[in-house]
Amino acid sequence: MHSLTSLAGGLLGLAAVGQASPYLSFRSSNQTSPLTDCLTKAGVPISEPGTEDYDIDVSSFNLRLPYTPAVVVGANTTDHVRDAVACAAEHGVKATAKCGGHSYASFGLGGEDGHLVIEMSRMNKVVLDAESGVATAEGGTRLGHLAVELWNQGKRAISHGTCPGVGVGGHVLHGGYGMSSHTHGLALDWMVGATVVLANGSVVETSETENPDLFWALRGAGGSMGVVTEFRFNTFEPPENLTYFVGTVQWPTEERALVGLTAVQEFAKTMPAELNMRLYIASRFVNLEGLYYGDKAGLEETLAPLIEKTNATLALAKTVGWLDQLKHYGGSNLDQGHGHEEHENFYSTSLYTKELSDTQLQSFVSYWFHSAKNNTRNWHVQIDLHGGENSAVAAPAADSTSYAHRDYLLMYLLYDRINSGEYPADGHIVMDGFVDVITEGMEREDWGMYINYPNPGLDQESAQVNYWGSHLEKLQAIKKEVDPEDLFYYPQGISPA
């Protein structure tokens, strides 16, 4: 069995990720003052330690991984971002954009101490062009605010994730999977252009026809390439009727779970385009959850064969409009902006696979029932039905963007959290065990990982292979062109060729 531990060169301790990095030189006050002076002279607003804004700006979603920046910039304009990047480059400090701050590995804070953090969430204007249907969104916009503005300005939408506080920046630039992705693709598939601040301080436009290589790299690995200060998205008109649902699953025995899991995988291969679904395996229950583009009657007809094979009960099915289904998944207050905070204390990792063999399915179920169930913490394994012959994620060519995982059938988020106290040093073992038993014996090209569900313990070499696969060599070449000194370094980012 090849374990994650061997791939990562050893899992790192709580806040130890990046502590051996060569990029931690700007920590003492006499070292940071030249950087602060540079920012002040350029008129860049600095978030001052000891203030409420600073506490918000340096907060991490994952309480297990807090980091201390060298300086925090509260950017309001593209000029602020440009000048901050120029000062970071001048003084040898790594620069990191933080939008929603929702990174599971605290990459918005640099993934380590000592970065210049450019806090973007004050930049959140959204404008929809009614004639073209193209929306512009500033780089600090959060998903909920984007959704509300697109709806209010023209009843339009893009496909994106369910958490309203997540920043558009990290979400879109590395994929952007959500409850409409099987029908409408990834968030990055709706991106048609961007304004980007590069490491040399220049501000460039990107699209399919303008700086196309950079545009390709942004859509899947954007955090390593520059700071996007404005996104441009195509949009679609959502249908009037969408039905969200929960199917409760009764799998009391290992044998019944194997039959059910096999049925879900088989269903995923030909699942209708209008259905979006995941299998949610929690420590104490199992659900089928999703969103259907249509009414309840259509959902029931579509799900009927799977409901029978999985011994499920359709416990909830409600037909609503676009914003109401977003509120179901994200909470009633969608319109989030600067100052929004969320915190959990957890360990996460991820996986993509093609269709699992009978042996792999059996190994998964056996580990679940005989090992994972012994862990009483609040864990879950979320298996999204990502691909298949009718998936909008799988429809574009595999190399159409730098997102490297379009041909995978299943996408797994493995998540283990605690409600209080200190996360145990060996807590990672439970979720890593799932990954180990699934991938045992697999060829390396038959599995991958999702950078938006990162495993903080991976070293950079392993992370790059896991997150970007066959696209890595091209990405490293583009990185060398746009950021040869690795100004936008973070511990699991793209390194220059």
C-alpha cells in the first residue's frame, strides 16, 4: 500500500506547514519597516495590527492552520494591488492574495508565516451587461454576493459552489465545483476574461485571444500566476423550477453498503445532465443529496431506479427558484462581503478516481465499517458524481483549461473536524486511510486531488503532481514566463520550470 505519508514525505504538524521554507526572512520589525515604508509611500492602505480590521483580515477558516503575515494590505483598487505587488518584489517578500479566506490549508495567508497578504474582499463590485449577458466582478467578490447581484441585475447566474462566503478568486481560479456543475460545468468554465496583476507589476488583460496561455493557466492554477483584480463571466438564465432533495440511505451492514455504493457508481456513469448529486457518508448517517433542474415529479422519475437499488427514501424534495436553492445549501444570508468570518477546526484531503473496481469498492466499504466507524469525531466523505457521459464538467476537452481532472468519474472530499479543543496530532490518519485503500494498486495517472480541497501535509512536488497531473509541465513553463522569481509562492503552488 502506498500511503499519503510516503507521498508527502511525512505529514507535517499542526501549523508546521511551510516552517522550513526559505521564505520566512521578513519577520522582525526592522526587516518589515522598509516594506511598510514602500507601501505607505505608494499610498497603499495597510491593515494595522491591533485593529478589528486586522483581526478579520488575518483570520483563517481552518483554525488548525493560523499564520502571521509580514504585512496585510486592505486593497480597494487595482492600483493598490499593483503597488503592493511591486513593493513585495522590491523587498523580497512573497505576495499572496486573500479573497474569502476560506482555503482549507490557509493558502490565502500564504500557507506559512511571513507573506505580504493582499486582502481583496473590499473589492466586490459586480456589474451585469444586460445586452451581452457578461458580468464583471471585482477580485474580492464572494460567491453569495455574486449570485445575488447577478439575480437582482438580470436574473442571471453562473455555476459555482454552495458556500456564500467563499471568495470568487480562489474558487474560480482552481476549479469551482458545485451543485450545478453536472448541468452547467465548473465556475472557471464561465470565465471569459480577467484583469491580472503580474509579478513584474504590470496589469494585463487575458482571454482566449489576449494572452491566451496565461488565460489557460489561470483557469485551474491561477493562484500561482498573479492576482486577478477583475473577472469577466458569461452567464445563463436559470430555470424557474429547481428541486433540491435528500434521500436517506439505510446501509446497516457492510454487504448492503457495497451493493448501494456499487449502484451509485453505476448510476454516475449515465446520470442525466439535469441532475446534480453527491453521496454524503457521515460518521453516523448516509444521504444522497442534490439538485435537479426540473420539478419534483421529474426528479422522482429520474431517481426511481437508484432509490430502489440503494434502499433509499426520498425524505426531502422541494421545488423552488434559483436563490432559494442557493439558500438551502448556503444559508439564508447569501449576500456576504468584507468582514464575513467562518471558522472550523479540521483536517481535509481529497481524491479523484475513475470507476472503482469491485476490489476497490470492497476495500473502501471494509475500511469504512471496520476502521473509520471507530472514530467518533465529526467526519464525512463526500463523493460527488463529477463525470460521466452527460456531465458538463467532462464535456470540454481535457486540456481546454489547466483544470486537470475532467475525465474522472468521482470526486471525493474527506473531512474530519472537532467542535472544541485541539485537533489531535494523529487525526489525519482516519481520512488518509480512505485514500490509501482506494488508491492501492492504482496506476498513478488513474487518480488525482483537488487544490480547492487541499491536503496541507503534501510537499510541493507531490502536491503539484496530485493537483495538476499531465498539465504540470506546461504550467511550470508559463509560471517561468510570468513569475520567474516565484513571487506568488505558496507551499503547494506551481514552481517555475
